[in-house]
Amino acid sequence: MSARVLVVNAGSSSVKLSVLDESDSLVASEAVPASGGKVDQEALAEVVGRAKPVEAVGHRIVHGGSELTEPVLVDEAVLRKLQALSDLAPLHQAKSLAGLEAVSRMLPGVPAVACFDTAFHATIPPAAHTYALPPQWRRRWDLRRYGFHGLSHAYASRRVAEMMAPASAGRAVTCHLGAGASLAAVKDGVSVDTTMGFTPLEGLVMATRSGSIDPGLVLWLEEHVGMPPAELASTLEYRSGLFGLAGTADMRQVLEAEAAGDPGAVLAVGVYLHRLRGAIAAMVASLGGLDAICFTGGVGEHSGTLRRRASDGLGFLGVHLDEARNEEARPDCELTAPGSTVRTFLIEAREDLEIARGVRQVLGGRGAGAG
């Protein structure tokens, strides 16, 4: 399907809108602030007005649950399913749905397609997505590892395969490192493992999120300290990670403070890299080997220092960066050092392209989703 597509990405602090033409070239991109999670409707309407004409709208939706595993045309039935999933992602789903409903009101009659961050990981095998919990719990509340950042991982892995052709990118680890951070193990284009789980809190250390911690620690704080669940959730989501360790969530500031010898920053970078290297190795174990690794996301794209230091601990896997190339690198490019058995890439995060691809699949009749 050839169409001009408006892509809507509703985040925690803004709603980003991008327009892609029939050849998927970026025509325009604007962000509307969303203070306290509430978007300025007047400003949004102005941006949507400037985006016209558009033939379709693609929305990034964080959670599709275990049922919505492909892009899907939004109708009343699908909207009810998405609203029912809000409890699984209370910090993210409401923002996505608010953006969907607002833009749909402004563009009546224009088809809207929902594209899910969880969908790419729907292929993860039971051994990787199942928690060791009683079956009654797992069935009743659909408790499993869903994984997130799927739109970014899907695009990055496909872009790596394109850049490696005709060589095979059969076993790739994609590293989405931004304010939120996760890894995916991708085998022949299919996700077989990832670091985020039931919620985006699991896995790597992030800007303000803790990443994986002992669940017994949370239970101890509830039982022995009397900490309310709401305070626990807020602390683990917004006051932990780099912010909790170094006092800032900005990786650039953390690295500058580390270079100046600040103890909190030194510890923060050490913890971040320790978790990152260990998780990459775990993804390689899920793949049974490694052909390629790529860095994407805000930190992954803009911090050559972080890429180099992460890779320095992965030589035993065959990962070796060309340091001179890495220093001045701009996406999309290859960073592999001569003689390395694993190829390393720097890929620009383009969730907008992945969403537009989903829109074209649905409206072109090649897939109607699960709705």
C-alpha cells in the first residue's frame, strides 16, 4: 500500500508526530509537550493540521498483551482490548491510548493502525518467556515475560541484515540503549529472547529505572519497612537506575562526572556496564553463538565511549570495535575491527519506519492483525 502516513509516538513527556511519504522519506517531524502525561490539545491539533493530507495513521502502543501480536486496524473491539490491557502497563498504555483517541478525533475517517512494542517478542519460546510461578497464577493473570522496545529491535535487526547481505546475520544481539534500555536476541529475523519482562522494569540498568532486582528485596521493604506499594513503584521507576546511583539520569553527565572522579558516577558506570555485558552474554547463550551486534537508541547512538567500553568486555565472544571508526561514527555504519569474528553496527533508531511498515502491511491487505 502506497500512502502518506502520520506516525504518532506518545511518550511520557511528549507526543512525537512524524510524516512519511509514499517512499518512506521523512517529510516532517514535530513533538508536542505532554506535561504530567496530558498533551496540549490545541498544540496537537496544530501539528496534526500541518501534517495533512495523510491517508493513514500509525500509533506506537506499548502493550498488546498475548493476543495482539501483529499491527492491527483500530476499531471499537480493538480499542476495548487495548483499554483492558492498561493494568499491565499503567505508566505507558494510558498515554498511548490518549494519543490514539485525540488524533482519531482530529482525523475522522482516516484509518488508524496500532503497532505494538510487545509484538516482536511474541515469538520468544516458552522456556524464555515463562516465569517459574504456579500455573494458576500464570493462567489467571497472564503472567509472562512480554518484552518491550520491539519496534526498535525489529527495525534494527532488519537493518543489520540489509547491511550484512549477502553474509548472514542469522544470530544478532540488538542493544536499544536510551532512557529505557533493553536487548533482544534475534535469530534469522525472529526474537528468541529479550531482557525486559512482564514490565519494562526488568533487565538492564536504565536512566531512572532500577532494572532487575531481587523480588525478596521488594517484599522485605514492604514487610519490614512498611513501604507503600505506590512509593515502591515510583522509586523503582523514577528514582533509581543512573539517577539513583549518580544523581542524574543523563548518561553524558554521568560520564563527565565519572571522568572527574565522582564516586557515585564511577559506581553508576561500573554497574551499568557490568549488567550490560552480562546481559549481552546471556543473549548470545540464547542464540547459541553470535554473528552481529548493533547499538541503537539515544545512548547507543551518541556515546562512542559507552559503545567502546561495553565492547571491551566482550572480546571473548568475538566482538572487537575499530576504535578510530567508533570515535567519529554516525549511524548507519559498521564499526567492526579487522579480524573480528563478530560484526558490529551502529543503527539509527527508526521506530517511525517500523510503524509505517506495519501500517502498509495492514492496509495493503497482507495482514489484518489480531483484532
